[in-house]
Amino acid sequence: MARIVVVGSVARDEVVRLDERFRVGTHLQGTWQGPRLGGGAACTAVPLAYAGHDVVVVGSLGDDDRGHQLTADLAATGVDTSQIEFVDQPSTRSIILVDSVGERTVINVTRTVEDIPPERLLGSRADCLYVRCRRSDLAPLLREAAASTFVVAHMPPCEPGGMPAHVLVASASDLDDDMLDDPFAAGRRVAGDILQWLVLTHGAEGAVAYSADQTLRVPSPTVVPVDTTGAGDAFAAGLLHALVSHAPVEQTLRTAAAWGAESTQWERSILSEEAVKRLLQSRASE
């Protein structure tokens, strides 16, 4: 198995289940579901740890009760939390509204942000570095890391040259029309000439991978969503698992789509260990 470094947030998700579809400007009835571990880095790192990889999270939390509890909860899953920095800020906290058809709306209430980019990401030996972070000042660190490590990064941010990476991942709904007109060229503007693939997710429609000379499409498994929170991060975890396993690109996309779809079947922000084991067994039997 591989050593994977994941850069990004760890958060407390506070969940309200709505009795109906979310509608703007109305009074909605909901049920308090309580807090759970979330955040882009955690939602990606934990399934990878369940899959047997050696995973470390580089991120920050407040030096408060919430931050220390989140770190303990993350460590309990098998993720290395030694590179989480405690800072004098409130820990990241989000309100998650999950409506009657499983669609989620995320409201970021507080977000912990380090004053300077986390240079310690360069100190961790890794087979793969995954960046799930909206910082716009990581480019020098990623450029240095990419010289010796396979780098995968999530967009946005989409600033030119802002995210040097070998693979970029994004939801099509997060990108402007001009980027969608020629996705790989747009990705090259963000990641530079080292970009090999740009992967776009299209929700229930599946995913598309673009390279300089190929376009590969895979459908998403047909499911009835229960909770779509973290589905994109589960997709990324499946993608990373397949990439470090040196799977062909089409198989990598199918694995990622399966992990993303599976995550929508659970009332969780993070894929459960049971779900990951089922996904691995399903792949092994094919």
C-alpha cells in the first residue's frame, strides 16, 4: 500500500435533516442529527486509511476543545494526525442541511486558516500528495513537491499557475463556462505543463477524464441518494486509491465513481469502514 499525504481541512459537521426539498426563502422543518467528523481532508483521508494506505493529514485546527476532539476522532480511524497544527483560532465548523432527496447544503460557520502555507507538507515522504485546499499561495510548495512526488489537486482555486499538479480534479458545477469549453487547456493554465489528466465529475451523470489526446467517460452507478455530503471527497479517495495502485485510467475513473456513489448511501460525511471493505471486495471479484 502507499504513503499518501492529504492537505486540507478537518471539520465538525453539524447536521440537520430536512423533511422536504430545500427551498430558498421558506420556513423548513428539520431534525437535528448532531455533530460528526467532516472536512475535505478528513473525508478523503479516512477511506484511504480504511483501504490500508498509510495516510497523513496536513492541516490546522483551533487550540480548543473542538479541535482536540476532532484530532482524536481522526486519529481513531488510523490516519496520522501528527502534522495537524493547532492555532489560536476557532476550529472549523460547518452546518450541513440534508434535504429529503439526500442533497446537501454546506454552510461554513468558522474555518481555521494558518497564516502561512504549510511548508511541513514537504517534509513527509509520500508516494502521492493530494491537495484539497482553497489556499491560493501553495504553488511554490507544490512545484517543489511535484519534482519527486505524484501530485493530485482539487480545483478551485483556478488561478493561472496556482496549482501545479499531475492530476487535477474538479466538479463541473464549480467551474466557469470558459474552463468547460476546453477543460484540458484550462487545466494546463492552472497546473502547468506537468498536468497529465484533468478529471471532472458530473454528479449522477458520471465523470470525464481529459488528457492532451484522450477523453474518457464513465457513468456513475445508479443509486438513490440518502446523503450526498462528502461524495466528491469519496470520489477523490477512490481515484487516489486506484492511481497509487497503478490502475489504467478508465478503471481508475470507474473506481472513483463507485466510491463516490457508495458514499451517498450512508448518513455520514465520511465513507464507513464497512463500505470501503465492500468496495474493495467488489473490485477484487471483477
